[in-house]
Amino acid sequence: MLREILIIVIKKFIHQFASPKTYFYQVNRLYPWLLYISISIYISAIIWGLFFTPKDFVQGHSYRIIYFHVPASFVAQSLYAAMAISSAVFLIWRVKLAAYLARSIAPVGAMVTFIALVSGSIWGIPTWGTWWEWDARITSTLILFIMYLGLISLHNSFNNFDKADKLFSYLAIIGFVQIPIIKKSVDWWSSLHQPASITISDKPSIDPSMLYPLFMAMIGFAGLVACIVILSSKVQIYIREKNKNWVKDYV
Amino acid sequence: MESSYLIEANNLAYKINEVKLFTNFSFSLKAGEALHIKGSNGSGKSTLIRILCGITPSSKGKVYKKDELVFSYLGHKNALKTYLSVRDNISLLGLSDHEGLESLLSLLDLSEKLDVIVANLSFGQQKKVALLRIFLTGADLILLDEPFVGLDSNSHDLLCKFLEKKLHAGSGLIYTSHIPTGIRSKDITLD
Amino acid sequence: MESSYLIEANNLAYKINEVKLFTNFSFSLKAGEALHIKGSNGSGKSTLIRILCGITPSSKGKVYKKDELVFSYLGHKNALKTYLSVRDNISLLGLSDHEGLESLLSLLDLSEKLDVIVANLSFGQQKKVALLRIFLTGADLILLDEPFVGLDSNSHDLLCKFLEKKLHAGSGLIYTSHIPTGIRSKDITLD
Amino acid sequence: MNILLLLKNEALKLVKKTRAWLGPILIFILIMVAFPLTIELTSNNLSDAFYPVLFISILLVMMLATEGIFLEDYEDGTLELFLISKKSLSQWVFLKIFMHWLLIGVPISLLGAFFNLGANNDLSSSLMIFPALLIATYIFLILFCFGNSLSLTKGSALGTLITLPLTLPILVILGKLNTAIIFNINYFEFLILIFGVLSIIIFAFPAIISRIIKTHLE
Amino acid sequence: MNILLLLKNEALKLVKKTRAWLGPILIFILIMVAFPLTIELTSNNLSDAFYPVLFISILLVMMLATEGIFLEDYEDGTLELFLISKKSLSQWVFLKIFMHWLLIGVPISLLGAFFNLGANNDLSSSLMIFPALLIATYIFLILFCFGNSLSLTKGSALGTLITLPLTLPILVILGKLNTAIIFNINYFEFLILIFGVLSIIIFAFPAIISRIIKTHLE
Ligand code: HEM
Ligand SMILES: Nc1ncnc2c1ncn2[C@@H]1O[C@H](COP(=O)(O)OP(=O)(O)OP(=O)(O)O)[C@@H](O)[C@H]1O
Ligand SMILES: Nc1ncnc2c1ncn2[C@@H]1O[C@H](COP(=O)(O)OP(=O)(O)OP(=O)(O)O)[C@@H](O)[C@H]1O
Ligand SMILES: [Mg+2]
Ligand SMILES: [Mg+2]
């Protein structure tokens, strides 16, 4: 008896919290804060990294693209994880908001993955002397990109949103297997790409003067991407619920 | 008593992309009864039958079926493999040893077509093969979506007779048809 | 005079694998006349129509057509691309600018379905789209194989009216149907 | 009994539809016969290129074999009937995949081992590649079925786009296995690895696929 | 005008049916991306295997692109309507093949040249391979259409079996051309050879194919 009441209460709570409307207004309050803080972190990281760290022993100035490349590569995968989790939440608890979120992460993920690919390619020209190499990590990043595209086109090809959400979620969850593969690819396969433990210079671990700004850059970048996800999710909520009264009122 | 009904629908509604196809559809069907679903083209008859079968979920409302209800369904599609012979198509459902097969085949004028591949049959003959498979499966409830389409008057009468026999024997029947059938049934119209 | 006939068939016969389907089929059709081909399932009606169209060659006999006869044909298959919208299917025949399109669409209750892909239409709606394309093509001779299948009574009447108007305007019509149609026509029965 | 009927049905459908059954096998033979022609070669080059071509063509042929694997049953209404009959859809999916493997995957693995004999003139490597191909064909079949079920009504382009990322890791492992065979090291490690993958997905995926198909039928 | 409508129709059908259009292109990309992964590579091996894989996959992809090229129109009744309309069937076949080439053959030739850049890092060989691919894709398309028209209702296995012997000579010439490019000799000789083949079959085959289709419709 007590347990049932408890379940009902929890369900009510989840329901309340997971209503697109609540989410919409909460996120609206959060958004400016997140945006300004992330921008300032990212900009200061870049200023620190670009102007106040020494030139790399081997690569000269070209290594500074790291403040772009590593955050993008990292966030590209994290976004996928977030999307897969959202999808699982949708499939298990039928929370509509989770499906909206998952769907809105996909294009952002594709974009960030694309940035990772392009920045890596540009970086490859001075360092490896080629802009592309069929190496495991690079290829698997390309695959991640294709995966995002596949998810988006899967969702777009159904005009019945209910169906589209379910199918999207199944695929997103199954596709998660590639994340560990990307992560581990450098260790499992001999590869041109930087393994996690070895740095760009010949030193055994990354120099703190590079590490701290890199760390900051990653946080700032992640925050910025989160802002874009928020925007994208608002668009998604608008598309799905434009017939609902609260959306009409809001607009 | 609930349990005297074969199938019961309560306030069914169906929306597709937020457009209502039908709302508030309720009925109940006892053993031996037939229900004729009428309505113009695109009014949602086929969709309704699919909801009753449990293939499509309804947007609102519920369908109650008797426990362990065995039912068979034939939609606009015949579910025949056109590249297989009539015999193979029947044996796909494990019905090739059915004792009633021979007589039904000759009734439907299909005896000679047993080894012809379905693609080489005429439109009406294909429908008859599909119906034959329904006849052979014993079912408590038969759902047919425009079964009379393409049948000549002879086969039409045969189908009616068969269905009436089934009704007598205590099965239920739900069907759609744009042409009069001659089966005594409750009508219901979707608009 | 020969030339007053739209189409004339002389002693047509058709065998398939040396089994006769029909023999000695003759008729002639003047402008303004309709011919209703009757027969049980599998008697060869569709085959006959295809022979008249010139798709299938007959085993014996000949079909004479008026010079430069323009004719349109709709068989059991709708010749629609189900993955394209109704609009695209119409424009495949170059008919999307036809002035009669709008009014016909609303008559057939299809105005709202113009951008729906054909696969998402109901059975009867698909038939109506196929018929719509026939309506839009001006032809001296119309050959229809069971065009009334799956149509609700409203659309059935519309089709009859349209065909009668065409007959008045001097077209010829050859069709098959298992159900009574209400079009005044010569009958001929294949057995 | 029931399972037997299902198996028999799938076999009947597959065999009678030569496009679905003989087609992929013929195409595989075509590739393996044609590819040496495109190389102006010393046989050294030939055996260099042999394994990549073998793996890629197996991938492709499995893709072909599963093209429209559920589409026919979806379009002609068989799937709806099946759903109504209260039999287990995931069991049916499993049996369908299994039948495809038996009738296409196994012959192709055999042929692959045979062609390996031709290209490398080496019996032991053929014996080593055979079980790997057996496993790989099964895995590919399952993955492509997954993609095909997702894109059921939307054509196989989408299905391919979806499945592509999932098959690549397997290809990479096959590449490793190839090296392992050539240098005769670690062979069993990689074989066990793909076998492990197979044993995870062999039952899990049919269940997922059956849920996806149900979603489509709604 | 009439021709324009036909062309527009074929383009519309092909593009809307992504399975027929994007599918083959995607599969081509898949192969070219996947095959390096199967080689444990020094980039030397990679460019050794590149050309065979390129040619074989172009052959395959053209086969896929033409699979059921006439079947759909046959099954849904469009072909009958066409026959009645007194338009030239062989013109229609020609336009259909041409449209497939434009929408699938050309992109794939471009991609092939591009991947060649990736594998060999050599612009001049890419520029040389591109026209050869353009011609080869057209020839393959025509030949496979021929096979498909023969086996129209009987599935593509038969069609493949029929076409296979016809495509082999082209593959051999492509192999020669490949050597010609690498050693920079005789390139134009071979190019003119396949161009000659194309110019013979480009009009002859549509006429033959249209007769075959008519026979099927009877
Ligand atoms: C298109 C080419 C490239 C792609 C797709 C790519 C992709 C990636 C990915 C996926 C990561 C992992 C991020 C994470 O898990 O946190 C990464 C990290 C990294 N990449 Fe790249 N990369 C490319 C080119 C390069 C180049 C040319 C360099 C420099 C020589 C480079 C240097 C690094 C470094 C230093 C890391 C951080 C390693 C760590 O500590 O984990 N990458 N890249
Ligand atoms: N995905 C979709 N998008 C838009 N409309 C759809 C979709 N799916 C179905 N419909 C519409 O829903 C209706 C379904 O009709 P249904 O097939 O149930 O009709 P019906 O009553 O059986 O008609 P008929 O007598 O012609 O068989 C049609 O009007 C169809 O256009
Ligand atoms: N290849 C073949 N092998 C054997 N029989 C065939 C073949 N092709 C056609 N037939 C037979 O020829 C007849 C063709 O019938 P057709 O389609 O003309 O009939 P119909 O009068 O239109 O019938 P319906 O009213 O059912 O449409 C059928 O009996 C069919 O079985
Ligand atoms: Mg219907
Ligand atoms: Mg007929």
C-alpha cells in the first residue's frame, strides 16, 4: 500500500518535472547564466593557451589548435552518450521530453563531430603531412559522424513522430557500442593518432602549462555546446507541441 | 456478464498526426453475431479493423477480447506469396493436410490451380485462395476487410453461405463491404 | 463501313499452355457505345482486355482499331507509384496543369490528399486516384478492368456519370465488372 | 512442431525466390572470380589484395542477402497475420536469420575458404579462415537485419547508412584476424572475440528487431 | 517536350526512391571507407589493393543500381500503360539508363577519383581514372540493364548470371588501364577502347532491351 503510494508520488514527480512546459521555463532561466559563464571560461582558456603558453618543442605553434580539437572530439562523444541515455529514458519510462531531447542532441552532435574532423584534418597537415589517414580513431570518428546523420535521417523519414521517436531510440542505444571503440581505438590499434598517455611533445605527460588551459577550454566548450542543445531542444518542443495552448501562449 | 461477449470496444478513437479519423466508436459482439462496418472511402474502416486485431494501437479507448479468443483476419492485402504455388501458400500456414481442403477447392473452382503459382492466377482467384486459407483456419472471430471485392456472383454466394454457417456454429464476424452482401448483420457507419 | 467502328474483334481466341481460355470472340464497337464483358473468375476477361489493348497477342483472330485511335486503359493494377505523392503521380503523366484537375479532385474527395504519398491512402482512395488519371486523359476509347472495385456508392455513381458523359461525347467504353453498374451497355459473357 | 513449420516455411520461401537465395551466392562467386582480372599481377599482389576483397565482398553479399528481408512480408500482409497469430515474433526473426545463414552464410563461408585455397595455396589458412567466416557472416546478417528492420518501409539506403557504423568494428577485427592467420599468432584470441560478439547479439538482436517491426506495423 | 517529361519522370522516381538512388552511392562510400580497415596497413599495401577494390565495387554498385530497374514499372502496371501510349519504348529505356548514369554513375565516378586521391595522393592519376570510370559505369549500367530485362520476372540472380560473362572483358580492360596509369603508358589507347565499346552499345542495347521487355509483357 505504502509502496504503491510512493510509486504514484514518484511518478507524479517525474511527470511534473519531465513535462516539456516545466523544462521550457526552467531552461529559459538557466540559459543566460550558462551562456555567459561558458563564454568567459572558453575565451580566457583560449587567451591563456594561445598567448601565455610556450611554443611546442616539436610542433611549433600549430599545436595550439588543440584548444579546439580536443574539446570538440571529447564533446562529440559525450553528446552521443547523453543522447543514448535520453533515448533509454524514453523507451523505459515513456517520457516524451527525453525523446525530444535525444532528437535535439543529434544535429548538435553531428556539428561538433564535424568540427572535430575538420580541426583534426587541419592539424594533420603540419604534423602528419596528410589531412586524412585511415587510422582507427579517425575512421571511428567519421563513423560517429555518419551515425549522427543516420539517426537524423531515420527520424526525418517518418511523418509519424511517435514511430520516429521509438525507432530513433532503439538505434541510438545500439549505436552506443561505438563510443568505447572510439575511446579505446588508439590503445587497441597501432595508430598515427595521439594516444591518451602520450602528448604532442616528446615529454611523457602533457605539460601543466598546456593542461590547465586545455582543461578550461574543454569545460567552456562543453558549456557552449550545452547552450546550443538547449536552443535546439526548444525548437524541437515547438515543432512537436505547437498545437498545445501553452506554446501558443508563449509565442 | 462481460464474458458472453467475444469482443467489445469502448470509445475507440484514432488520430493520425493530430488529425482525427474517428472518435467514440463503441460496440460489442456476441457469439453468432455479425457486424458490418460501413463508411465512405478513407473513413477509417480498415484502420478500425486493424485496431480491433491489435495491430495498430488506438489513440484512445480500449478493445476487450474474450480470453484465448482465436481470430483470423484478411485485409486488403492477400498475404499470399505470389511466387509460390497455391499448394505452397496453403502449406505455409500448415493447412495442407486439412481434410476440408479438397472439397473447398472444388467448390471454389480452384482444384486445377493447385500447382499454379499465385502470380498466374486471376485477380478474383487470388482473393479466393486467400479466403480459402481463412476458411480452413478454425477461428472464433473472423475479421474481413472487403472480402467480396473481385468475386463473381457465384463465389460471392459461396462466401456468404460459408460465413453464415460459421455464424450458426457460434463464431463472430466483423467485416466491411461497399456492396450489399446478404449476411444478416448489425450495421455501424463511420463517417 | 469499316471506319465507323472504333474497334472490332474477329474470332479472337486465347490459349495458355495449350489450354483454351476462350474461343470465337467477336464484337464491334461504335462511338458512343459501351461493352460490358462478363464472366466468372478466371474466365479470361482481363486477358481479353489486354489483347484488345495490344499488350498480349491473341492466339488466333484479329483486333482492328480505327486509325489513330487514342485509348486509355486501367487494369487490376493501378500503375501508381506508391512512394510518390498524389500530385507527383498525376504529373508523371504530364497532367498536373490540366484545368479540370481541381474540380475532379474535390468531386472525388481527394483535395486534401494531394500531397499525401499514395501508400498512405486507403484502398478506395488509391483506386480513385488511378481513375482520376484516366478521367484527365482525353481518349476515344476507354478500357477499364473492374474499375468499380473498392469504391463507395458515392464514387461508384460519380464514375458512372463520368463514363456516361464520355459516351455521350462520342467515346467508346469497354469494361468488366462483377457487380451491376447502371451503365447502359451491350453485354458479352465469357464462360 | 511449430518451430519446424516456421523453419520449413522460411526455407521454402528463400529457395523458391532464387533472387534472394542464389543471387548473393552467385554475386560472391562473381567478385572472387573477377577481382584477379582487374590486377595486372604478380601473384604476390593478388594474395595481398585477397583478404580485403574477401571481407568486403562478404560484407556486401550479406547486405544483399538481407535486402528487403522483412519488406516482402510487410508489404504482402504476412507480418500482420503473424502478429495476430500470437506466435513469438522474435523467435520468427531468429529463425529467419538462421535460415539465411544456413542457406547463404554457410555456402559463402565454404566458398570463401575455397577461394582462399586458390589465392594462397595454403590449406591451413583456409581451415583457419572458415570458422571465422561462419561467425562473421552470421554477425553481418544480424546487423543488416537490424538496419533493415529500422528502415523497413524507407528503403535500404537508410538501412545501410544505419548499419555501416556497426559493421566496421567487425571488419577491423577480421583485418586483425587476417594478420593473425598470416603470422600465425593470436588467432584464437580474435576468433573468440568475434564469437563472443556473436553470442551476445544472436539472441538479443532478434528481440530488438521484433520490437522494431511491431512499431512499424502500428 | 516529351523527352523532357520522360527525363523528369525518371529523375523524380529515382530521387524520391532513395533506396534506388542514394543507396548505391552510400554503399560505394561504405566499401571505400571500410576496406582500408580490413588491412593492417602500411600505406603501401593499401594502394596495392585499391584499384581492384575500386573496380569491383563499381561493378557491384552498378549492379545494385540496376536491380529491379524495370521490375517496379512492370509490377505496378506502368509498363503496360507506356506500351499503349505509343511512345518509343527504346527511347524510354535509353533515357532511363542515362538518368541512372547521371544520378549514380557520375557521382560514383567522382567519388572514385576522390578516393583515389586519398589512397594514392596523386592528382594526375585521379584525373586519368575519372573519365575511365565515367565510361565504365555507363557500360556496366547498360549491361546490367540487359541482364535485368532478360530475367525481368525471375529475379536478379538469373540476370547476374547472364551479365557476368559480358562484364568480365570490361574488367580486364580496366585492369590494363590501371597498369597504364601507374606506368603512364598507353593510357589513351585503353580509354579509346572502352569508349568504342560504349559508343556501340549505347544505342544498340536500348533497342534490344525494349524488344525483350515487350516479350515479357505478352
Ligand atoms: C581528422 C583527424 C582527426 C580526428 C578525427 C581526431 C579525433 C580525435 C578523437 C576522437 C579524440 C579523442 C577525444 C577524447 O576522447 O577525449 C582525439 C584526441 C586527441 N587528438 Fe585527434 N583527431 C584527428 C587528428 C589529430 C591530429 C592531426 C592531432 C595532432 C597531431 C591530434 C591530436 C589529438 C590529441 C593530442 C588528442 C588528446 C588525446 C587524449 O589525451 O586523449 N588529432 N582526436
Ligand atoms: N500516414 C498518413 N498520413 C496521412 N493520412 C493517412 C496516413 N495513414 C492513413 N491516412 C488516412 O487515414 C485514412 C485511412 O483510411 P482507411 O484505410 O482506414 O480507410 P477505409 O475506410 O478502409 O477506406 P476504403 O473504403 O477506401 O478501404 C485515409 O483517409 C488515409 O488517407
Ligand atoms: N502462366 C499461366 N499458367 C497457367 N494459367 C494461367 C497462366 N496465366 C494465366 N492463367 C490462367 O488464365 C486465366 C486468366 O484469367 P484472367 O485474369 O483473364 O481472368 P478474369 O476473367 O480477369 O478473372 P477475374 O474476374 O478474377 O479478374 C486464369 O484462369 C489463370 O489461371
Ligand atoms: Mg479499407
Ligand atoms: Mg480480371
